[in-house]
Amino acid sequence: MSKALKFIVLLAGLLAAWPLAAQYRDDQFKRDAFTQTYADTTLKENADSSQLFSFKEFFGGLAGKREASLKTLTMGSAVFLGGNQIYHRQYWKLPIVYGGIGAGIYGGIHFNKLYQDTQDSKYKTYSTLAYAGAGLVYWGSLMDGAIQFDRGGKYPNSAKATVYSLLLPGLGQLYNGELWKVPIYWGLMAGTIHFWLDNDTQYRRWKWIHNQATSTDESITERPPWSGENAKYYRDLYRRYRDYSILFTAVAYLLQVIDANVFAYMQDFEVDDNISMRVEPAVLSNQYAAQPAVGMRFGIRF
């Protein structure tokens, strides 16, 4: 038998057997689509990432009955102070967290009352510093939880990079090893905050001028050299600029958070220099086609 005849017989056999193989493959796909189970159920059992927040996951983690994700721990600890420290069994930190926040709030209220009674500006400063101290301890408790959270692994944890960037802009990029991005985001945020404060100052200035120009109080002897209409125009203009600056600041902040999350997540993708293309003959068939079709199939690897 010649080679050409052998090839024709082999091709005829393939064409005859292909519909049966295709039908078996389709049936198997339909069956597996409803019965397939996955071996890696650890994430579903221990830390459910499909929900924004899970009370069961959070309090189960605090009780030591299950693992909790960093997202759940951070959101829960933002309300239930000290949750991160309890989860990591670092109970000695709880007096620092509760005591620092409590002392700051008490000091802020106390000095503010003294300022109201005496009108001494130094008490106003003390009150502000006390509240700032309470906020710093609160921030530190959340940051400590992110630092202590460690699931191992060769690549950065995307949740950890996200929390870092939420708590301190640019820290997520440092965690990802992208130091060159930090000056970009810091400069972007510093610029937007500068325009925010400057436009707010101008807005309040022109608001005061407008109030003075349109006031009916006859005790005001010196009026500003601008009319009420002019003052109103500039007041509204700078208020609009201030609002835009706030929006741009928020966009810059969210941008660096998204950047930290995405690039941490992408670092565990396998990327190599093996770029290849494979082309081979194929017989294609499905349940909707009356006859199988002969053609070419190719795949690209990159």
C-alpha cells in the first residue's frame, strides 16, 4: 500500500472517530461543570475573600478558631480597637492602644474646656495635640496589625500593600520594591494639597470681603474697595477651585492605593522570555455542526 493511500485511510478513520470523541468530550464537560470540586478549599474555609466584611471571620479569628484575611482584620479593628493585637496574641499591646487613645481624648476634652473658660490660646494648642496623639495611636494600632500580618510567600501580599498605602501614601510602593514611584505620588499629593489649602484661604478671604461689602451693619465704617458682586464672583470661583483640588487630592490618593494593590498582585504572574507559536492540523466539531471541519489550530505562549 502506498504512503498516499495509507494517509487517506488514516485520515478517513480520524474523521469517522472524531464525532464520537467530540460528543464524549462535550458530555464530560457538561457533567464536570456541575460536579467538579476543587482541592484548594483552605481559602473558603479559613478566610472568605468574597465578602467585603464578615463578622464570623473576624470574631472567629479573634477566638483562634479560623484564619482571617488582612482586609477583614483591618476593617474590624477600625471599629473594635485592638482586634489586630488580639488576633496576633499580643495582648501586652492592648493597654498601650486603649490607654493612649483614652488619654488623648481625655486630654483634648480637658484642655478644650480650659480654653473655653480662659480663652488662652495655649490650651487650644494643647487640646489639638492631645486629639492628634489619640489619632496617632489609633493609626499605629492599624499599622501594627498590617506589619504583623505575615502569610509567607515569595511575592508581596496585595492586601498588605493596599493597607500600607491606605495608612501611609507611598508605603505600598516601598513594600513592592518600587521606590521610584514614591516621589511621584508624594509630589502629586503635595501639589494637590497645596492648591487645596491656597484656594481655601482665598475662598475664606473673599467670603469675608463679600460679607463686609453686603452687610447692613451701620457700625462698619470701612468698606472693602470691591463691590458685593465682584466679591461674590471671586468667592464662588475660589470655592470651585478648592472643591476641584479636594477631588484631585482624593484621586491621587486612590491612584497610589490601586497602584500598590495591582502591582503587588501582578508580581506573582509567571513571565519569562519563552515566546513561541505552535501550528498544527486539527479536526473541529461541536454539537451544532452537522459535519466536522478540517482546519489548522495554533497556540501562542508568552
